[in-house]
Amino acid sequence: MMQRIFAGSIRPDYLFLSCLLVTMSLNPGDLPGQERDGGTASGRYAPFKQNELETVLQEPLAIADCIRLALAENFSLRVARAELFKTEATQWGAANIFHPTFSIVGNKERTTEKRPATTDPNERTRLTFRNQSVVGTVTQMMPTGTLFEVSGDLSRDTNAPDKFSIPPTTQRNRQVIAKVTQPLLRNAWPNITKSPLRTAEYDRQMQGQQIIDDQLQTIFMVKQAFYEVLLQRDLMRVNQEAIIRDSSLVRASRAKLEAEIATRRDILSAEIQLADDKTKLIKSQSDYELSLDQLKQVMGVPIDLEIDIADITMAYSEIPLDDSFLIQRAKDYNPLIARARTSIKRSKLQASVARNASLPQLDLSLSYTGNIKTEPDDNNPTLDFEVRNSGWQASFELSYPLLNRDARSKRQIAQLTVSQDRDRLAELERQVTVDIRNVIRGTRSSIQEIKSLQRSIDAAQEKVDFANTMFNLGRASNLDITDAQEALLKAQTQYIQKLVDYNVQLALLESLTDQVIIQ
């Protein structure tokens, strides 16, 4: 039976368990999400859900359908999203530096010792000692760099001979240690202590901005591929119309030859034109199939899947474009520019960490140690007594590695990285400005060319009608008709291509500014 001398005192093991419960009750935080901006071109289209894909693919696809399919199934976007999830998980894990950590160390030893017997010096007594302990430790890092550490016995340490020893004695030790360490120079204060968490946050922001750019580029590539499909389909149509005209001319030339008002040369000229237009039709059909495969590649659907494109007539409308507004819009919302700015913040943080790492190590520590040792009473083996020792200790630790070239080189590299990132940002802004100005000039030029080609088509059509009338009256040869038809086909082809170029330029402008241009 044990008698306790300090019956009114707080047991060290209870104190340790109380500290453990308090620290384990802290909230670890939530997994961060990605900020969204629904008022931009990148947030204009919502990806299709998996249960919607099969239904959508059975219907003729409009351009918005193709974009939403690509946002859901494009392989590059899926890889980029996985990278974003990885950075989010990294950020969530980086918060662990401010979460308590708990460790348990168990130890069990068995030793044997031979000692001379007290009665006969020539005889040896064999003693076996058992030593076992379970020590738990809780550490907590604070944003100021302060480190709290509490350790204590979760079970009573024992150091006892076996039952054959006379007398059988048992010693029990219980100890609790509380320590607070505050760095004053190196590794001190929130800017340095939080650097892993802030670095992970910058990495997540940069990957989120990269995702937005990938979405804009995917939208642009879908529009470009979709317009290419429309281009090849319209070229097939104008080539088919040209073949119909050529076939009519061949029949009319043969009829005139039979009436002896035309020559064999007229028939050959019409047949040559018909063969040329058939060749163009075959090429446009092949190009149409290729454009469909390219569209499916961008959308991420199976290449051998049969898809149907909605019957859309390409047109244009003059959209007023403000150079200064769009350039400023790009500087504010272009995701690559935003990513470059975030990279500068990250580099500045790393430079600050590198400068701090070159400082001397100066730590202030304050610790408390409490120990209770229980031993049997030699005068009365049935009773135990406790010996309690406790005390406070304060200390300073100063260290400074001389000629630390590694820390100095890392500091220089970090400073150079900041300068590089600033230059990259300036170069990127200049390049985006040049691209926007070039696109705006291209769209304005395309508008003028489209209007000119419209007039050319009207004039070529009038020329074809006039040549047919003169041919029917016998006042013109079919060479006049073939020349007029060739001019009409050329004007129609150029008009369609220029329409595609105009719409592609507007889509490129959207990808640069993240601004909705085409309604």
C-alpha cells in the first residue's frame, strides 16, 4: 500500500494529458478552393456534366456546345486540373507547421548483472533488471516562430530487480518537461515562419491562373477548329455550285457544237474548267474531314466518333474595339500576366527567407522540469515515499557559421530571381500589348477586305450572268463564261476565308484579354 506525501498536488501525468487534449482540439483548417470570376470570357461557358455528354453528341453541335465539351473532356485541361488539385493538397499540407504534432516513444530494456555475494566473496549473485517507459511529446509551432514542447510519462517508468532479488525493490519515475523556444534572428517572426504556407499559397494561385489561361487557349482552339470546319464546308458548297455551273456550260457547249455555232475548243475549255472544279471539291471534302478530326481532338472526344455540326452561316458585324481599354484590360485580367505578378511575390518571399537564413542563430529558451521519484522505504518495505524535484531554466543560444558561402549564394540567387521575374513581367506585358495592337489592326483590315470582296462577288456574279446572256445570243464564247465563273469562285473563296480570319482574330483577342468580344 502506497502512502502519498503530496496528496494535494497536481500529478505530472495528468498535467501532460490536459495539455495534449487542448492542443489536439485546434482546428486544422479546410482545403482551400479556387477563386472564380464568372464575368470573364473564361467563365462564360460551363463544362458539360458526364450525364449530359451522350445526349449532346447525338445532336448537331453549335460552337458553344463544342466549347463546353472541350472544357469537360480536353486532355490538357484535365492534366492542368490535376496539377491544381496537387497544389491545393500541398497548401493544405503546408498548414501542418502550425498544427500540433504528437509522438510516443516506448522503451523496454532487460539487463543482467552479477555481483559478489555478501556472505561469500567467491560466489556471485545474478540480478536481472527491467526498465520500461512510454514517453509522449506534443510540439506546437506558433506564427511568431515560438516553439512549445511538452513531454511527459504516459506510464510509470520502472527500474526493478526480478522477484528473486532480496529484498525485491521497485523504483518509479514520473517526469514532465515544458519548454518554450523563441528565435530572435534566424527563423524568427511571422514572415519567415509562414513562408512554407505562403509559398504553397502562391503556387496554388499560379496554377489557378495557369488553369484560366489553359481554358482561354482551349476556347480559342475550339473556335479556330470550328471556324475551319465551317470554312471547308462552305468551300465544298461553293465548289459544288461551281460544278453545277460548269456542267451546264458543258451541256450548252455541246448543244451549240451540234448546231454548228460553237467549236470543239469551246467544249474542251468547259470540260477543263469542270475537271478543275471537281479537283477543288475533292480537296475541300478531304480538308473538311481533317477539320472535323482536329475539332474532335481539341474537344477530347473519340476521333472515330461521328459528329454533326449545326447548319450555321458565317457572317460578320463591325465591333468597335478600343485599343487602350483592351490593353489595360489585358494587363488587369490576362492570366499569364497575373501569374507573372504572383511569381514576383513568391520570389520576394524566397529572397526574404534567404536573407534571414544568413543571420546568426539567436534563440531564447525557457523550460520547466518536474520529476517525481517513488522508492520503497528501507525502514518499512511495505511503504513507499515520493521525492519531488522541479525547477525553471532560461538560456540563450547563439551560433553563427563563419564563411557560410552556401547561405550567401542562395541569397544572391534569390535576389537575381526577383529581378528576372520583374523583367519577364515587363516583357510579357509588352508582348501582349503588341499582340493586341496587331489583332486590332488585323480585324480592321479584315472588315475592309470583306466589304471589298462582297463587291467583288456582286460584280463577278453580274459578269457571269452577262456572259451567259451573251453566250446564249451567240455574241460570246464559253471562254468568257469560264473566266467569269473562275473570278466568282475565287471571290467567294476569299470572302469565306476572310470571314474565318476575322472571327478567329476576335477569338484570339478574347484569349488575350479574357474579355467577351463576340456575343
